[in-house]
Amino acid sequence: MKVKVEKYPGLSIGNNGHLCFSGADCVRLAKQFGTPLYVISEDVFRDTCRAQRAAFEKHCPDAHISFSTKALTALALMRIAVQEGLGLDASSPGELFGALKAGCKPENTILHGNFKKAEDLEFALGKKVGRIVVDSFEEIEELDAVARRMKVRARVQVRVNPGVEAHTFELLKVGMLDSKFGLPLQNGDALEAVRRILKKKNLDFMGVHYHIGSQILDPSPFRIAAERAMEFLLALRREAGATVRELNIGGGLPVRYDSRHPMPTPEQFARQVCGTVKKIAKDNGLDMPRIILEPGRSVAGPAGITLYTVGPVKHIPGIRDYVTVDGGLSDNVRPGLYGATYDGLLANKAASAARMKPFRVCGRHCETDTLFQSLHLPDPAYGDILAVLSTGAYNYSMSSNYNKFPRPAMVAVSKGKARLIMERETYADLYRKDLTEGKG
Ligand SMILES: Cc1ncc(COP(=O)(O)O)c(C=O)c1O
């Protein structure tokens, strides 16, 4: 039941028995910056960016990787992604604002969303966004009207729904027919959408986009989706005379959440996708579209851990034992939202030889707030430091202020050194927009 620390990039155990991340002692980090604390390894983050680029560029040399900022909307990390040659994708104008603030060139940004309002489109075009991924017939009309008013030509990709079932959490599956995202390939809506775009003077049709889901451990749905997309590209040539310059395959590559499970490599995904696209293009005399991918979780997830201070430990005889930590639902909603599971260990007892016993780990929110249904720990006690692993993605970015807990600070660690990249919120921050007397 012991977590295999060596399976997690950047993690090690120091001579003093403490957990270290990128060479930084996690117990010392907790003392210096307080808890809960998001810790991001800059080294691991850079490595994941590089590994994904290397894997896809090996098979498709002009592949472009766009970091999906929704996974970790921290300016310092988005900036590093840009330094590593990645573009940034945004699923809202707020994320686009952040991507630009982090230093991404406008042409390397992509805007998503299943309902972008006219003001969102205007904002994005005003900022010279690289691509807008249209998701509905209504949006095609709205975007064309906005672009016409602004006297610009919007470069668009069409989000299609390939009807592929990926084996992941129910709420993370979005590529099957029954989904709010995309225009279905099956019923001809996707083809009709491209036809309409081609008639619009202010829209420049660049390509096709799909995203089949997140945390997909088996690469084969990627191959099936690529096959369906390529059939669509052939239909577009045949029936609409359309040239597709870009094929955007979305995100979905997985991250390790359990040290006992095998993990596919980015290379396996790249081979499935690029191999399929290249073969179908070659067999049919189609120009190879540029492959774009938008990984979020697989880039940010392994780069982050969260540190908590252990509070009361309760023994309920004949039922179970509880460990309480000083965070929970507001800094990590995933266990509550869809039963996500993690590995965790006590950072100050990482080398402990004490017998491991199962504990339910809960937070301090006024909710059931379970972080771990059952986590094996060696003698947890008040004041210990619990490290939860692989929390770099969708933890900070999905955080809230429920119960008016301030959001944690975030530090970046590299080669043993730490720097604060996000300040801990204060109580005053929590009420900054709250108008006691009202106005207007
Ligand atoms: C359009 C799109 N692209 C990329 C992503 C990133 O996915 P992941 O974090 O699984 O890589 C998502 C996630 O929801 C998405 O909706």
C-alpha cells in the first residue's frame, strides 16, 4: 500500500526521511509558505512540455502543441509553457486574457467554448486571437456578424463530435454523440457547418477540431477518433471542395494518479494519431493537415503536489479512523465532483517503517468533504504534513472560496529552490467585490 515515490517525476526522499519535490524539502516548504500549499515543479512542468513536443514532432514534424490553460491558469506556468514553444488555449475570454498576459503571442492562442457570446467574440477578435473554435450554427452567424462589424477575418476551426466513447470518468467523456460539445459528424451537422463557414466572407476556415475526453488511459480511442475525423476530411473535399489545413485533436492524455498502475507514454498516443492521419492522407492523396493538440492535465498534472497540515485524528471503534487536513473541497473539488482518486503520503514520515493503516482523509469544510476514501498512512498525528500527488491539473483552476477559505499560495520549485508564484488569498480578498450597502 506504500506509494511508489519513484514512479512520480521529481519526487524523492531526502536523507532526513522527508519527501522532496524537485530537490526541495516539502516539510520545509510547508513551514516557510504555510499550508494548504500548491507546489509546482518547474522542472517537471518543462519536462512534460518537452516530452509531448518530442513525441508528436517525431511522428508529425510540424505538430503544434497548445497548453490547455484551463488545467492550470497560473501566469508563471503559462509563461513557462510559452518559453517551451507551446501555444495556449483558452475556454473563456478570462483564460484568453491570462494567456496574453502570460506573454503568449495572439496568433498562438485558441479560443473554445460551447456558448461564446457576442462580447466574448468581440473581445477575442480585438485581441487578434489565433483561432476561434466554433461550436454551433448560431455561433457561425454571430462570429461572422461580429467579424464583419470589426472589419476583420476570423480564423476558425469547427468543433465536431466524432461519436467516440472514451473510457474515463462519466463527466470527462465529451466525444460521444450525447454531448453538449461539438457538431455531430453522424447527422451531417458538421458538414453543414463547414459549408456555411465557406460562404462567409469574414470567416477563414482553417480546420477541424475534436476533443473526446480527459484522462484517457487507452490510446485506441484516439486512433478511432482520428479515423473518423479523416473520413470527414475526405467528405469535406468530396462534397464541399474544402481544404482542411489543421486537425486539432484536443487534449485527453492521462496523468498518473496511482503508482501501481501502468501509464501509456505520449509517444504511444502520437503514434496512433499521426500514423492514422498520415496513412489515410497518403492513401487518398490528401494533403497532410497540421496536427494540433491541446494537452492540459498531462502537462500540468504531474508537475504539482499539494501539501496540507494534518489536524485532528479520530478513531471511531468498529467503523473507521479519520484524518482531517487543513484544506479539501475548496482547493481540490475533484474527489467530490467525480470520485477522483490520488496517491498521498506523509511528507515528514516518508521513510517511516511504522505499520500502515487505512484512514479516511477529510477536509475542514462544512460538507462531507472526503479527499481520500481510504489512504494508508503510518501513525498520522496532529501537525504532520500530508502530500497529495499529481494535483497540478484542475485543482487550483477549479478551486473556490467555499466556506470563505482563502485560496492557497502556490510555489514553483526547481533544483531545490522555491519561489512564490501565487500569493495566498487574504480574508480581505474574499470580500473585495462585496458591497455592504449596495449601489445604484
Ligand atoms: C477543447 C478542449 N481541449 C483540451 C482540453 C484539455 O484536456 P486534458 O486536460 O484532458 O488534456 C479540454 C478539456 O476539457 C478541452 O475541452
